Amino acid sequence: MDSLALYQFSTSPFCAKVRKILDFKGVEYRVVEVDYLERGELLAASGQIMVPALTLATGETIVDSDRIAARLDELYPTPTIFPPEWRGIHLALARYFDTELEDALFRAAIPDEIAYYARQGRDQEAFFRLIRERKYGAGFCDDAILRHGEFMAAAHARMRPFEDALRDRAFLLGRIGYADFALYGQLNYLAIAGELKIPAEMERLRAFYGRIDRIYATLDPNA
Ligand SMILES: N[C@@H](CCC(=O)N[C@@H](CS)C(=O)NCC(=O)O)C(=O)O
């Protein structure tokens, strides 16, 4: 049986979420890092150009992190990411992270994401800017660089309730589940530069991020 293949951009919060769910379930997979400019293999596998896309052992490829997560939980039910009775709450919280929190963190991370793509090449950076500016308007990226402090403060305000909620628990709803993986994925925006930029005073969120980040290490015999 072929191992699974995860098509990803390593900076993508939705891909980080799926990676950690696979790690949590102990499922073997290979990562296909998709070049921002050259998406032919992704297109051939999935019929579209967005990540994450996951090719299953059957050869079927699914897209969209919510759909991938639901399918993985059916195929590999233990350990579950949807604790009994809590599925709806996990999905609702994850929806908040993947929309409202994503919007704030994505803006705050623009300088780091541009620097990341600039390291891949000038064409990659230019294409990244083009895609963003087509969606958000001309000058969006340079404006986000200028307003970085303001955007970071707005992101911190959206993170604060979750820092508070982790006061006496390791995971958001007690037992680990889908919402935790979604929050981890979005916090990944603050790790694009290679250092963790969750502010030092949000020590519970920093510990939470590390707790989920290390799931891989505990499963990898070579780690
Ligand atoms: N709702 C989708 C969102 C996926 C998404 O927005 N993917 C982004 C990367 S984070 C993408 O592929 N964007 C295409 C591009 O930047 O050209 C999911 O949950 O998987």
C-alpha cells in the first residue's frame, strides 16, 4: 500500500493543521512541498491548485482541511480528533480559527511570508504578492509591512481569549481535539521566520504550540 501524500506549502496554516492530525494518528505520509509557481503535480493529483491536498492510499485525493480531517477520522478513528459529544463545538471553534483568527494572523505575518518567498526566488515573491494584491487590492503587501505593528496588535487581541482559556488545561476543551489542531495551524503563521513569535507574555499559548508541535517527535523513532 502506498503511503499517503500531503501536498503543502510549508507556510500554510491549513497544511500545518493536517500535518499534525496525521502525526497525532500515527499515519505514515510523505510531504510534497508545492512550488508556488509550479503546481503541475498538485493539479494533476487534485484537479485544482490550492493546498492542502491529501492523496489517500487508494489513490483518491481530497482537498480542504475540514474535509481531509473528517475523512482521516473515519479512516483512522483511533485516536479520534472528535471526542464524543464535542464534535460540533470543535468544528465551530475551528471555523473561528480558520476565518477570524486567520485573517488577523495572515496580515500580521505578511512581512515574514514575503521574506520566506523572497528566499525561494524573486519570481516566487512576485507571484505571492500578485495573488494577494489581486485579492486584497493594489499596495496590500507594502501597506501590511508598514502597518505591521498595528496588525500584530490586532492578532494578539484575537489570541488573548485562548491564552486565558488555557489557564488550567493543556488543550482548549480539556481533551485534545480538532479545534486544538486548527489553533496550532494558525499559530504557525508566527513560526514562519524560524523563531516562535508568540509573545513571551502569552506563555500558555507558547506551551500549547510546543505541546502540539512535539507530537511528531514522540512518534518519530529517529527524532
Ligand atoms: N478552506 C481551505 C483553505 C485552503 C487555503 O486557503 N489554502 C491556501 C494556502 S494557506 C492556498 O492554497 N492558496 C493558494 C495561493 O496562495 O495561491 C482549507 O481549509 O484547506
